[in-house]
Amino acid sequence: MKGRCLLSASRAPGYDFDERTKDGSLRDAAQAAFDAYLKKYPEGRFASDAKGWLGGLAWDAEDYLGSLEWYIRQAETPDHPEVLKSVVLMIEKTLRRLAATEDAEKRKAAFALVAAHPQVAMGMLYLVLGSPDAAFRFQYPEDRETPSMLTDKIRKWRQTLLPELAAAVAAQQPAYQSEAWHPRYLALLVHAASNAGKHDEALRIAALDPQPEASEDLSFAKAVALQRAGKTAEAIAQYRLLLKKFPGHYPPGVPAAIRERGGHYYNPHQENPLGDAARIRLAIALRDNHQTGLALLELKALQVEQGEKTYEEPFRFLADYTFAFTDSGIYPSLSNAEPEQIAQLTDTLRHFAPLPELAAAAEKTDDQAFAWDLRALIAKRALAREDFLTARQMMSAAQYGPAHPQRAHRAQRDGAGGGSAPMLLPGLPEELRGLPPFARAY
């Protein structure tokens, strides 16, 4: 209690983790109190709390390496699961600070500590992959920096950090030899090599595991390496295998409307947290492989219909509302794509993809609603260039679909209008209703 009182006294009213006070004397006194407690009661009731407060004191002193060490010790304290959610967030905060430093020696010391703890090492990997803003060293990008300049900065940042992290992890190889951790160890090395442009080396490392598909981390890393190496067809197959083996699931409490769609871009509760990133990359690979229609089908699984319920706090654990990860700086998807960007990509592909690629997907997919939507889209684009024959064919298919015999609709048409009046498509857009009958009739 004495240590906590001293710690509170060292912080100004309205204290914020990013706006710390500089009262070093009170911090030193608080640290001495917590050290004394741990020395006397190393397994005491409040030992876990004391480690966490020592991590906070180190944070206040801007000793991020010391802060990380204490938070790791707190996380590894047995029989205290109640602290894990908050300590994981603090570990992320310290890792972000360490990742942003330009001091190579500090990074080396930090990575040596991180590498000795496999779970923290994987957290560091996904922070670098999934938190690009950490590259800006907690400063807003300058106004004169273009998106391409920012992308280049992030790429260089990753190309610096990932090899350093991989080297530190390789030096701790014995800690990663268990059945559960060896594939993740390889995944980290694969990402490092791939980000450095060494795609052949990345694929060679992935091949060291005879069953890379058994681990979602290694399977994802291998697919990314294949895609970057220009082996698009193989990358598509690898992404599909990953999504088939680790499809994800939703726990009780997630709305049925979202579960039925089979995907929600901001859902953090999937069994496979890499699923969304894999699906986005799969969509891009399909586009590059001239299968844009199938790419749209993958993107569809990531989007929420307008008006559908979304979560105000996407990182909240549904079973426990006492702590939310809304402050996390890691993107929900390792693609780093915002929902608006997914919508923009979808819109671009819909309006500029070659029509044969869309038509091919309409024929292959089992999702009839999606197939009809594609055919209606093809019809609209065909009408815009006055290709009325294609428009008529697509509009008919969009109306009836393969599951509805055309003769039944002919009978309906003949009975309703004596066989002479055109039959308008259900839901025909207003801009098509004024077209001549041959363009809008069956």
C-alpha cells in the first residue's frame, strides 16, 4: 500500500500514460517499497500487482526495456489470470515504444529479451506486421508526405526490424523446439526473409516443416511468401487451404446475422485471427490471376451490409465487459486495410474489371444471390457501352437464374400480358426502366 501511495503521489492529477510527470524522487521511493515487498514476499498475494506497478514506474521513467521486463514477469506469474488482459496491452505499448526507437543498441537489447519469451516474440512480429503507424515514432506524418512516401517508410521500417528480431529469435532457437512453437519460429523467419525480398529463402525456410499447413502462422507466412515471389496460383491454393483448415467460429453472443454471413471484418473472435488478412490477400491474388469475380466473392465475406449492427468496441471480449482492447494499436487485420478501403477496392473491381472475368465467376459460384448480382452488374456495364445483346442475356439470367425454368416465366408472362408485353426484371434499377423493351424484357 505504501508503494502504491508513493506511485500515485508521483503522478499529477489527470495522469495519462503518454503524459507522465517527472518526479523522480517519489518514483524511486515507490520502487524501493515494491522491491522490498517482493524480496520479503516473492510469492505473496500481491506479488503480481507489485511487478505490474514496477513496470508502470519504469514506464514513467521512460525505461521501456525495464518496463517490458517487469510486465513479462507479471504475465508469467502463476495463478493470476485476472491480470493477463491488462498486462498484454501494456506489453504491446512497451513493444511499440521499443520498435520506434532509432537506437540500434536499445533495439538489440530489447529483441534479446523478447526472443527469450516465445509468446512475446510472436506478439512483436504481429505488432510490426499489423501496426504500421508505429513506424512514425509517435509523431504524425508530415503534411508533405504522400501515401507512397508513407508506404515506403513503413516498408523500410519493417525491413530493419524484422531481420533484427529474427536474428535474436534464431539465437534462442532451443526455446522454440516444442511441437507448438517450432512452426511459429519458422513463420517468424519466413516473414523476415520475405519482407526483405528474399522470397526463395523464405520458401526454403517454410519447407523445413513437413506439414506447414498444420500451423496457421506458418501457413499464412508461406502463402504471403508465395504471393510475393510471383507464384500466384500456388499462393491462392495456400490461402484456400488455410481458410479451409482454420475457418474461424463465433462464440455465443455474436448476432446471427453476422454469423450467417460467414465473416465480419472487425470480428476479433475468430478461431483463426489471420483469417481476414488471408482472405484479403487471397482476393488480391485472384485479381492478379485474372479471376476478379471470385475476388469479389472473397471480399463480400469481409463486408457488412449497410445498416447491419456493428460493434462500437471491436476488440471487446464478449464474455467479459470489464476490459476492452480498444486502445490497441494493432489492426484487426494484418492487411492493415480499413473497412472503407475494402469497400473502395470492391467498388473499383466491380466497375473496372474485365467483364469476362465477372461472367466466369457468375457461372462457377454456388452463391446464387452473388451470381445474380454479378450478372446484373455485367448487364448495367454492357448497357453503358450499348452492348444490348450481352445486357439482355445477363439481365435474363439475373432475373431467373439456373434454378428457375424459363418456360415457367414464359407462361407467367403470357398469362399476364397475352405474350406481347415485356416482363420487367424484379428490382430493375430506375436508370434501366426507360430503356427499349428489347433491352429490359425477357
